[in-house]
Amino acid sequence: MTTAALSPREVHRLALLLEGRCPSCAERLPGGVALEGSQCPRCDTSLRNPHGPLEDWYARRTSARMWVAVVLVGAGAFLTGMLPLVASLLVLAGLAWIRFTIIAPGTRLLSTGRRIVSQWTLRLGGGAFAAGCFIVIEALTLLSFLGMPLKAAIAAVQVAFAAWFSRRYLAWQTRREAARAGVAAWEWALVLGAAAALVLACAVLVVTLVWVKDALAAAMTAVDGGTLAK
Amino acid sequence: MIPFDAASRLLGLATASGTRAALSLLLLAAGARLGKVALPPGLGFLTHDAALGALLALSILEQATQRDDDVRKLLAVLSYGVHGLAGTLVGLAAQKSVGLEHAPPVALGAAGAALALLTQGARQRLHDALGALEHDVVSPRRWLVRLENGGVLGVAVAALLAPVVALAFVLSGAALTVAALVAARKLEGRARRPCPACGARIREEASRCPKCRAEVDPVTWRDLGWLHRAGALASSAATSLETPSR
């Protein structure tokens, strides 16, 4: 089934379903109900999509959106390749675009538990990915003119990878939601483990910086004491 | 026997495409010496032992100079001279083959020489540009200087701050989500209208009232955005939709 074969009313109903709304009363549906294909709790409309599985329509829609961010970020990074930080900010803007155009429509279709797991998995993964991206991109600023096309290519690849991964991950989650599979224990463990690792890494960083500062202060005091003793 | 204009056309082609000019000239002169190429009377001197020896020496020298940038720059004048000579020969040969019988040979030779010198200049610039590129990217020392100039410090600071960047990303993402939820709640109350049947506040996109179940016409219509507009994309995805995804 293609969208060209649908009437405007059918497109309207499908678009509402993809937004996580009832195709008749357009009210927000509780998480997971749209993918299960049961009934709207407000108006009793059947939520079964006559045009094929809703999760497939989600995958198609997001793949059409992801290339916009890739092209825009690549072009922007090429034009501003000589300036530090700008390409990183462009990648950040690309990730924000992915958040609103790929992740948000996908998580809207999920039940509460799965939505929390999915959002935090992508958020924590995205945080680590963004930090790595920034280091790579800023290191390329050292390459002056050659860095410009390299930065553009790498920034575009980074955004494309983030979009591709988010899309695949949420497509997997929407398929599992439609199959009424529960959230696995390892998914929760992964989220909690990643969050704990991130907090731990930040704590280690702070402790290290404090220790270095104290050690420097002690060394300075020793030098001053030695000078005064002489 | 190969006519001179054909041989010099080959010489011009070889020189322009980057083959060593002295080598091309040597081959031309050797061909004339062996009776395989007919040189014009004015260029007969190229078949003498001394000229052949000089061209052989020039070929070896030209080959050697290309391996060392400093020597190449030092002997650039000589290289330009050889290319100019080759260009002159090609220009003279063009008199018959291109139909310029009435043009003075001096002008043709000068034009050939100028063209050859311009080509040689462009090739030298390309050599310099590629040399600079190699110097800029491949040179380990250059990278060491870059790292000493702050690269190590920058990468170390960035690596050290990576957890903070990741945490900031996560926290700002969470804050953004909360803000988006609050905004969505506020907007949810807006795009509404009274149901024509019972007066309940229903969505503008609704085709059925959730309270009295009356069928109504939507005021606002939704579409599938790019997915709907991009017919080619939709038709290509149709096959994937028709096959079971699980």
C-alpha cells in the first residue's frame, strides 16, 4: 500500500494514528494502544490500521526525515569547518532534530514502561555518542583547510549514524510493543548501568580535579616554605 | 618513415601529458638518426652525436631532479628550456598539419613554446600543491608540532570533559522532554472547537465526538508530510509493507 493510493480522509486517519491519537476523535491514546490495534478508550473506534502494520508506517516516515538533517549538517559543517565548536553545535542541532522528528513520534506510540526505557537508552547512548563526536570533530580543526571537507563528511556520518540507530532501535521497540512483548529485565539493567557509569565517571573526574588542585596547593606551599626558610 | 608532423604531434601529446620532455625529444632525435623519422632540414642538428648525448644527459637529469624538490626548483630554468624546445618543435610541425602554411614559422614556434611553458608552469604548481598537501597531512613532524602547539592539551581536556559533556547532554535532553511535555499539554487544550451536536470541546481534527459519538467533519486535516509527497519513496516502501515484518 502506498500513500498515493489513500484518500485524504484515510491519510488524515493514518497521520493521527502515527501521532498516537485516535483516528476518529483525535484524542491522545494511552501508550501502546495504537500499536496493539485495540479500541479507543474514549470513542470505542477500532484502532486497527487497515493499511498495514503501524510500526512499518513509522519506519517509512522516519527514514524520509533523517536525510534532511544529514544533508543540512554536512553542508553547514563544510561552510564553517575552519571555526572551532560550530560543527559540534551543528551536530548537536542534528541530534535535536532526530529527537523531535524520529524519537518523539516513536516513543509516543509506546507504553509507559517501554517509553521510559527507550527514551533513557537513547538519551544515555546519545550523550556518550555526542561526547565522542565532539572530540573527533574538534580535533579535525587542527587540519585547517583539509579539515573542512573531513569535518563535513564526519559530521554528516555522525548524524546519519545517530538517526539510523534511533530509527532501527525504535522500529524494534514498536514491533515488540505491537507483539505485546514485555520490557526485558536486561533493558532496565542496561539503562541503570549506563546511568550509574556516567555519574561515576563524572564523580571520578571531580575527585581527580580536586586532588590535583590540592596537590598543586601543597606543592606551592612547600616551595613558599622552602624559600622563606632560606 | 614517420613524417615529422606526426612524430611531433606525438611529442606534444607526450609532453603535455606529463612525460619527460627531454625523453620525448631524445626518442624523436633517435628515430631521426635511425632513419625512422623525417626531420625538417633546420632541425637536422638533433641527429648529431653531441645533440643526442646532450638529450640523453638531459633525460637523466630531468628524471633525477623530479625526485628532489630542491634540485627541481634549482634546475627549473633548464626544465622550462627543454619544454620550450619541445613546444617549439610541435609548433613548427603544426604548420602543415593544421593548415597554417602562410603563418611565419617563428610565430608558430613561439606559440608552441608558450603553450608548452604554460603547461609546464601548471604542472609545477600542481607538484608544489601536492607537495604541500603531503607536508601538511602525512608529515609526522608536522603532527608533532600541532600536538605540541596545544593539540594534546585540547584533546586531553576534551577527553577529560567527555563525561561532563555526556551528562550535560542527558540532563538537557531530560529537561527538554519535560518542557516539550508541558508545552504539549498546553497546546492540547487549544486546537479545540465545540461539537456541533452536544457542544463538548473536541479536537479540530476529530471526525467523531468522543462524548456523544456524533460524526462530524474535521476542521483541520493532517497529512503524512514528506512521506505523502514523496510518491517514489512511498512506492518503493510499498513492497516492504506488503511483506510481513515479524
